[in-house]
Amino acid sequence: QVQLVESGGELTQAGGSLRLSCAASGRNLGTMGWFRQAPAREREFVATISRSGGHAEYADSVKGRFTISRDNAKNTVYLQMNSLRSEDTAVYYCAVSQRRTFLTRIQSDYDYWGQGTQVTVSS
């Protein structure tokens, strides 16, 4: 059973930066991703990264501003968020897929989810 714990969510101002971390308890975690959910909105894809960390994809809304990375020695995935906007306000979740995927934006492809960390961007 994989346990995921997110951290790093805070209140910040528009234009600022935050780095989210997600620590996982397992090994050979495969593809990992970040998703977010704003109040009264459905959960949406943010970023995904391959097992090796060599490939990544992003939602159009965050391209050029967010960077996903991972440190497999620490079983940790990160989301560096720059140039934050008020519309980035959401609970951010990390997830892991063990279904032999490479990169995936599909929520149902992910097998384990963290409890989320709140990011609030004031304007």
C-alpha cells in the first residue's frame, strides 16, 4: 500500500512562488502526477512525470510557470510553481500510477492519492 503526503501549500500573493512536495512510502512508483481542485470545480490535471523523471507534460493553464520533478532516492515528487495567479487557488493532490503508463493526464489511471495541500493566491 502506497501512502502519499503533500506539503508546502500556503497563502501567497499573485506573482509569487511556492514549491509543493509529495513524499511516498513505496518504491518503483512509476508515473506520478499533480492534480488540483478549486471550490465548486471538478478536479483537474496539472502535471505528470515519467518514472525516470526524464519526461513531463503540463496542462495548458500552467505551461511555462510550473515545473514537475522527482527525486527517486527520496521517493518524492515536487511541483515548483512560479508566477502564481488567483486562479491557481485550489487544493493540490499528488498521485501515483502503477499501471505501466508513461505519461498520463487521466485521473482513473492513478492508483493512489494523497490528502492534498491548500494553495491560496491572493490578488
